[in-house]
Amino acid sequence: EAGVTQSPTHLIKTRGQQATLRCSPISGHTSVYWYQQALGLGLQFLLWYDEGEERNRGNFPPRFSGRQFPNYSSELNVNALELEDSALYLCASSPSYSLYNEQFFGPGTRLTVL
Amino acid sequence: AQRVTQPEKLLSVFKGAPVELKCNYSYSGSPELFWYVQYSRQRLQLLLRHISRESIKGFTADLNKGETSFHLKKPFAQEEDSAMYYCALRGGSGGGADGLTFGKGTHLIIQP
């Protein structure tokens, strides 16, 4: 079974630009989660999508946004990039909305903002 | 607000010695607690969760609501246990399927 995939592996942008990160969940999973792992801050929850809807978001500004497509893949968009957005962005997926679901993580996209 | 604290950034023990990775949490409701592990060059993966009350790779963790702790233990460490360990909590309004709150992780090194 293929795991969660993310693209690109690395992304280099300059301050003020926009970044788009992509995630494909495990087949059959409808929930997608995004996390940011910045140096010194640990893993922080960003966004949760299920069945095409944003269900919850962490404590991040609105310039972090995303969407989930009908095939359950997801995009994370970061507008007006700032230097502190440099981080590893992890995507995770889980089966449909129910209690105690395990989240399966992808390998991450390393975003560097210059 | 919910919070997970892992007080040790680095823990080094000898092979065969007992291991305890500490995790304390802050949450007003009934949390779900997890331990995730990341081996070198591998992706983050679930090690165990408190509701399962099972032992995975010799590791166990007991939820202590009085002390708000969920420490991870193994009686005899093995070299292959060397990895980054993250304690995580799920609470919030997501009905049990919400995002996780992670601690900053403990790097466990097992010396031969």
C-alpha cells in the first residue's frame, strides 16, 4: 500500500512570494492534516480537511490556507512568505471522521524562504 | 489551551538499561495521548496510544490523569530504539479526529 506522498521535496522561495505544497493521502483516507515543523518550535498543527471542508485550523495567520480536492488530495498555500515560514511541512492522512483514527504521515516538504 | 511537555531534549542510555521518556500534558478535558517515533531517514509513525493499552516493541505507556503524565517506558533498551520520540495529545472540538498537539520531542540514543 502506498503511503502519504508530498511534493515537492524541497522548495526555495524569496520573501513575499507564494508557496504551494501538495499532499496525496493514502487511498481511502478522507482526512488530511497539515503540520509545520520549524526549528525550535516543534511540530505545530496547521489545518485539517475532511470531505473537502476545512474542519479546524491551528494558531496560524490567514495567509496560511489550503484546500482539499474531490479526490481527497490537498494543497497548502502560504502567501506573502516571511523568513520564519522556513520549515518542514508535514502532511498526514487518516480514515473517515471517527474517533481514535491514527494519522499516517508523509515525508514532508522542506520550504526555505530567502 | 492544550500543551505537551517533554522535558528532555536528549536521553542517552546504555543497551540493556531501562528507558523512561517523560511526557506531561495540560488539557482541561479527557485527552487522547499518543507516542510517535521517527527513526533515522524514516517518516513519523505511531508507536502507541493510551486507549490501546498495548506494548509495542517492548514499550508501554500509562496515562496518569492525576499527574497529567504519559511517560514511555521500556525495561531493556536495544540499539534499534535509537530515534526521535514525540508525545502527542488530541483534544479540541474535532470530535476525536482533530489535529494533534505535539511535544518538542526527545532524542533517544542507545549506546552499545
